[in-house]
Amino acid sequence: MLIFLDIKPYWHNNLEFTFQFFIKCYLINHAIYSGVLMLFLKKIKILSIYFITYFLVNFFSFSIVLASDFTLDISVNEALKNSLELKSQKYKLEATKHSLDEAYSSKDWSSSLTSTYNSSNKQSDGAGSYTNDDSITSTVSLSKNIFDGGKSFEKYRIAKDNIKLNELKLIKVEQEVILETIKAYLDVYTNQSVVRLRKRSLIRFKENVSATKLKLQAGTVTPTVLAESEAKLAKANYELILADGNLNKSISKFKSVTSFKTVPNNLKLPTVKFTIPNNEEEIIKISSQKNINILIAKLEKDLANKNVELKRSENRPVFKFDLFAKDSQSSLSNSSSDYQSYGANLTFTSPLFYNESSKNTIRRLDKLASASTVDLAEEYRQVKLNAISSFQNYQSAVAKTLASKSEKKSSLLALQGIQKEAEFGIRTVLDVLEAEVDYLNGSTNLITSEADEVYDLFYLRSIMGNLSLEDFGDQKTINFNLKNKELNFEIFDRKTFN
């Protein structure tokens, strides 16, 4: 409106001037509005570019964080959290802990209520009619064994050993899951690296075939050279297909173990954070003391001997204390059998001899105890052999790694030399490609030997009984959400009368 304030003096005097002035004002306003609109659109464009850039930067940053954080430590922790076998063993351990209180069942209080209804017809002095007599006798009793021949003592010792046994089995399952995860992780790492090398090799052979075809058209090479190049390409393609298949299988197993949905394409070789003894004798000594299988065999031997003593306790004297209260009521009005009573009983019971079934049960348990002693000796032998072979495997893996490094270095020098000779026409392109294949094979051997060295270290640590979750972070145990059922301890429920 401010633009039109100055035209009032000219409105009636000069119509043409007024018309021209309106046109100019319209153009000026249109230019202003167009400028504002362009500025607005420009700002929208800038904001759009900003938001798109922000999204892409954050997206790729998030992807990089995911890939960099995808370590062996995280993989092991996830595998243990999702292990159903480990969770099942945890339930078994919790179940065994209840056997401590269960061990005193033979010396625990027991209670009962007994009610007997009796209906009879009586005839006095053998003459006259029969008289109906209905009686109800109720007895409440409370009893307890003062001593039970040592049965509760033996059960308590067995219960404590069973708890230790299940704790060791839990550690064994944990070690097995850890080793399985390490193997799966290293397989994926190795196969990913091999696939990348095979793809590079395939690209080089494809380029060579294309160049050879052009040379054949130009008449500088023979069809034999082209056939040779195509054969090399086919072999490279076969090796890539084989590597891809191995990678897919290893990824499937890794996902199954860890429950991961996706796996990054650039897993890294894990670093080992512990050291092992550098001599065989020390490894055998530690393994014979701490190996999980030996500790389990020792406990099973002790349990076998304690089962013999438990069976013997069943043939020892028992001293029982019993409290009771009794009430008996008859339907006869003049019955003299109505009474109420209470009191206590002390009962001593002892078998006079071992029967044949008890003797044979003890003989059977004694033979099982002897078998457990032999099993322990065999376990010592197996652990010693595993310790020696594992240490030798580790030393062999170290030697193969050093040899593979030397092979890779030598093949690289050979490749560089052949490339220079090819520049002067002394070597052919196929010679260069063959040298590149040798270099890639050397790289593959180095990747495989380094992965084997890492796995052998962890396996050797498990033989020595030291492999645990603590090797993969600060967490010491996996906390499972074990569900506790609401159990019914009512005497009378809906199943009492079917």
C-alpha cells in the first residue's frame, strides 16, 4: 500500500501516466515477490541438502560403529546369552541346589491324619438279635527319626558333590560354547578374506581374457593363448564359487551360534590377551590339576564311593520318636469302647542281616566305584595327550605363520620382478597373472595360519582349564532369567478324587 500513496496528485491529471505508473508498480512488486520466493526456495533447498547430508553421515557413521564394534568379545557374550544348552545346565544346577534340604528327608518330621469308619453287627452271648455298631476312630500322629543309620549324612554329602558336579558341567558347557563361537568367528573371517582375494584374481583374469581377444583379432597372438587364458579364468571362477560356498556355510553357522541377524563383511582377526607357558611340562602339570574333565571324573569317583555308603546306611539301626492322639466313638449308647488317648512311642528298628538283594546292590555299586577309578585314570591319559597334541598344534601353527609370511614376502618380490620383466617383453601377461595367483595363495595361507594360531591358543587354554568368559570382557557370569513356577503344595486339590 505504501507504493500507491504518491500517485493521488496524478490520478485525474494524467491517465496515461497513471497507467504506466501502475504497470511499473506491478513489475516492481512481482520482482520483489519473486525474489522472496526464490530466497525461500533456496533456503528450503539448503535445508534439504543439510538434512540429507546429516542423515547420510549418521547412517554411515552408525554402520561404521556397528562394523568396528563387531568383535570376538561381543560375539562370545552374545553366544553365551543365547545358548539354550547353557541355560538348560543352569536350570539343572538350580535344581541340584534343592537337594541339600532334601537330603534330610529321612530325619524330617512327618505328619498324618488317619480316620477309620467301622460298621459291624454284634450278637451278645450267642442269643438274641444282632445289634448294629458303627464306630469312627481318628488318629493324629507326628513322627521323626532320631537317628537314621547315617542316611541323611550320606545324602547331604552326595548333594554337595552333585552341586559341585553341576557347577563344573556348567563351566564345561560354557567352554564348549566359547570354542564353538571362536571357531565360527574365525571361519567367517578366513572365508571373507579368501573371497576378497579370489574376486581380485577373477577380475584380473577377466581383464586378461578381454585383452587377449583383442590381440587375437589383431593377429598378435594365437588361439591357443586365448584358450589358455580362458582356462585360467574358468579355474579362478571355480575357486571363487568354492570360496563363496564356504563363506555362506560359515556365516550360517555363526548366525546360528550367536543369533546375530547380519554379519559385517570385514571381520577382524582377534587379538589374544593372555599368555601360555612356553614348555610342554608346565602345560601338562596345569592341565592335570585344572582340566574340567579331570575335575568331573574326580567328583564322579567320590560320588560312586558315597553311593555305596548310602546303600549301607539302609541296613543300619533306626531309632524313631512318635507323638499321637487318638479318638474312638461308637454309635452304641452304652458302648464301653469309646475312648480318647494320647502319648508317645519310641521305636528301635534294626535289620538282623543283609538280604541277598541288598548284598547284590552293594556289589553293583562297588563295581561302579571301581569303574569310576579306571575312568579317572583314563581321563588323566586323555588330558595329557590332548595337552601335548594341542601344544604341538600351536607350535606348528606359529611355524606355519612364519613360513606363510616368508612365502607372501617372497611371492611379492617375485611378482614385482616379473612385472618389470613383462615391461621389457621378457615375460608374458600370463606369467604376471600366475605370479599374482602365487601371491594371493601366499596371502590366503597366511590368513589361514594366523586364524589357526589364534584358535589353537584358545583351545590350549581350555585344556588347561582356564578358558572362561573373563577372557572376553569384564563380565564374569551370564545372568539368565530363570522362571520359577508357582507350585501347588495343598494336600487336597481338584485331582484328589480324579
